[in-house]
Amino acid sequence: MTLASKRVLLIVSGGIAAYKALELVRLLRKSGCGVTCVLTEGGAHFVTPLSLQALSEDRVYTEIFSLTDESEMGHIQLSRAADLVVVAPASADILAKMAVGLASDLATTLLLATDKAVLVAPAMNVRMWQHPATVANMATLASRGVTVVGPDEGTMACNEYGFGRLAEPPAILAAIAALLIGPRPLAGRHALVTSGPTHEPIDPVRYIANRSSGRQGHAIAVALQALGASVTLVSGPVSLPDPAGVRTIHVETAAEMLAVCTAALPADIAVFAAAVADWRTEAAAQKLKKMPGMDTLSLSFVQNPDILATISQGQPRPQLVVGFAAETQDVIAHATEKRRRKGCDWIVANDVGAGADIMGGLENEVHLVTEQGVESWPRLPKDAVATRLAARMAAVFAS
Ligand code: CTP
């Protein structure tokens, strides 16, 4: 299957990332996909109609009230001729207009009139992305079936760091291909994913935590959703936004995580990427105070339930149970033993030793331990590890 017989209507809205739309058009044309571009007034401040026209080898539409455009190809026909409408970059402004249903220019009129699938690739300042208005707009769009790719994390043109960068053009192309030539191999499957650390309270103001950022688990939830799964993400305290279109439930402690996971069953796939605290202490009702002459403090701990082992060995058992093994030495040997002991199907093992910069970092270097043996993957960004892992999981359900 290829994109050769397909056509994308690409709406380029305003923002510094609009220049990346040119690369997207180039990639689409290279895959044989037809591209018709619509440039918003804001987009035209960053790229010219001429560059889009040269790369798309098609005329570029910019103005709704052009009589020639209307007689040659009205706005309804423009989207009818396409298999998919893509908005890249999608500014906070156009996303808000889509959520409300405004038709104030050619782009928004097309988006309101289309009966085709819509993919958006947001790009904006991190505060705009995290603003409750944008979060609500994204939830509205997701509930209407709009697919989202990105935004990525990184440094933005405004020099701030966070989520807001336009997804890279190859990732947008992959999302387009997934929608146009599918198949969405995990459609109809439910995936449960845990992510982030747990916080175990010591007293009302203190807790025990670990360095997990939740990036890997969240990326896995997004990757499984991209393959069509409906995903429940059970997240410990993290500073990441809830992924669009993923049912995200927030918990603090291991006990809460277990209760929520158990309630979310049945699932076809369960991925336990959370760094669950192995121990908890009985939390004091009041803040622990220092007393005169008190040089040390001892806390006693009891073991937390093992969520992965409980669900692996319980009923209803998900068909594919994947655990993680964060190790600082003898990674593969420990992971192999953990797979057997916890009763899961796969273990994704990684070295989280001090020099590895994995826990809390942006990249991961994993070994996939299955019944068939061990596969060592190269060091990759965490979302690339997630995409690869999700594809492997989809293969299990395809066979
Ligand atoms: N895990 C879990 N519940 C726990 C502890 C761990 O579900 N209470 C899961 C993690 O999400 C991960 C896997 O078990 O998928 C392995 O976690 P890890 O911390 O590496 O293993 P431990 O069980 O802590 O084993 P050890 O103390 O031997 O490292």
C-alpha cells in the first residue's frame, strides 16, 4: 500500500513553524501523494504561496472570496477532492476556531464543511499549548475524531522550553500514512499503560519519590493510540500534559495505581512503564517534628503491591503484558529473571545507572526480552522507542 493514489488538502496556518510545511509537502510529493495547499493569512506571513505552489505542483488557495477560485473549485469541492485534511502547523487560533466551528476564512470554512478525516499538527508557545482554553479545545476536537500529531518537546523559537514544537515532518507523514493507508491494527483494542513515578507519603508534607519523568510511558500511550487502540493511561505525578485523546487517570501512590489499573480491566494490552515505589511507610497524621537531641530518624517500610505481577498473574489477564526493568547492573540477566518471576510476556529493560542519563532524560536504550530471546535496540528518542514498541505489539495482534 502506498500514498500514490491519495490526495491531501494541507492547510498551513500562521506561526514560525510554517516553514516546516514546505518539507512536509516535499515528503508527501516524494511518496506520490497529491497535495493541495491552503495558506491562511497568518501562514502567508511566514511562507509564500509561490514556494508551496512550486513544491506541491498545484495551485495554492488563499482567499475565500475570490470569484475565480469559487467558480473553478469552490470550498466544498476543495475538500471533496481530498482524502484527508491536514492542518500543519495548526496554531492555537485555528484550533480554537475549529473547536467553536467558526468559518471566518477559506481554511476554517473548509474545515467546517469537510466530511473527510482531519489531522492537526499543533505548534505554539508552551504556555499557549498548556492554557486551559487550548486543552479544552483539543479535548473537543479529539472527541469529534480529529487526530493529533505532536507537538514535540524542545526549545521553541521564543527560547522557551517545553511542548509546543511542530512534530517533525517525517512524523506528520507517518501519521498521514497511518490514517490514509492504515490499517489501524489496534482498532477495537484496549491498552492500559502506567507511567511516571509514585509518591508515597511520609507525613502531610513529605513523600518518597523517584526520578521518573513519565516521558516513556506517556509516549507509549500516544503510540498505541496512533495505531488505533483506545488507551487508558494511569499516571503518577508528572509535569507532562495529558496526551490528547488518551483517557488519563492521575494517581499518587502505588496502592491507588493498582486500584485504578484493576478497575480499568479488561484490557488487551497492558504496559507497566511506571517506576512504582517498592516500599511505603505508614504516613504520620501530623508533620514529623524534630525533637531536641534527635540526631537520626528511622522509618519502617512495608512492601507495596506489585502491580505488574498482580495483573500478569490475575484475571482477566490482558493478552499481552509488558513490564519494564530499570537496572543499574547485569541488565539483561535481571530482566530475564524479572520476566519469569512477574509472569509477564515481555520486559523492556534499560540501564538507568548514573551515567546513562535515561531516567528523566529524553532518550532510551532498551533491550526487549521475550520468550524468544533478547533484542538490543539502539539509543533512540523515547517517542521513537514507543513507536517501535507499539508496532511490535500491533504485530502480535495481527498474527
Ligand atoms: N512494578 C509494579 N509494581 C511495583 C513495582 C514494580 O508494577 N510495586 C513494575 C514496574 O512498572 C516495571 C516492573 O514492575 O514494569 C519492574 O520494575 P522494577 O522497579 O525494575 O522492578 P522491581 O519489582 O522493583 O524489582 P527489583 O527491586 O528487583 O529491581
